[in-house]
Amino acid sequence: MLQIRFERQRDGAVVFRCTRDDATSTWQKHVGKAALFFPFHDLTHYAVESTFGFSEAFYGLIEAGWDIADTGGKGARGALPAQAGIAEHMVGLFDRERVGGAPPLTAEEFNRILAELAESSRISHAPTVTESELAAVRSRISDLYDQLASLQPGTSMELSFD
């Protein structure tokens, strides 16, 4: 079980901390523009990975002992598992809707783009996503974003990932 915490600092920064069952942790502090993007991006990972049951993507790797810095695939742990690449592509498509202002994709569009991204990244086994799964992820993202946006300085939100 991984405990995830987002704490809004008085200076507007957001501290993102993941604590494992063995009490070890990894964390990052996001300041400035990064505080407006990365916490939401990390929550999108949470929504995608928990909805699809991913165990070898961002949060699963953190739970397995990886540091946040290692999840870029260039750290001491080396290349990321294929599932982490798929998850990152999926998160990117949802981020595109949030940050880029793109209209929500249909399941057919999402699957086509995901398959193209997976192929260009030489990743196999992109899942086929249904309209109901897209709706579930978007709903979860919306709820999580609302929680994060409502945090006052000095307060935090906590989640569990298993």
C-alpha cells in the first residue's frame, strides 16, 4: 500500500510525497508553473492507474521502491516497464484535454491515438478503452482536481494506492 500526499505550501508550492508500507518515501516540491501542472498530472496518473489496475506504472513503481526521479526511465533503475509507457501516453491524452483545451476524445479516437503512440514508442499491448472507462477516468480526474484545487495553504490531501 502506498500513501500519497499533496500538501499546498504557503508560498503556493505543492509538496508531493509517496510513503511505502516500510516507511520509506520519495518526494518532490513543485514551485511556480510546475505547481500548476505536475500535481494535476500526478493525479491523472492516479485516476488512470487505479481505474485500469496498472501495477507497473508510475505509482506501482514507486510502491516497489523506485524514487520519483527514476520514473523518467533515465535513473539508476533503467528503462521503464511497457505498462508505464502506456500509462504515460494515456495520461498525456487526458492532460491534452485539461491543459491543451482539446475536446474530449471518443473511445474510438482515444484507442486509435493510443495505438499510434504505442507503436511509435515500440510499446505493445495498448489496452482497448471503452466509453464507460473513459467516463469513469474523467469523473475520477474531475473529483481529484476539485479536491486539489480547494486545498488551502498548509493543508493536504491524501490518497492510497494498492
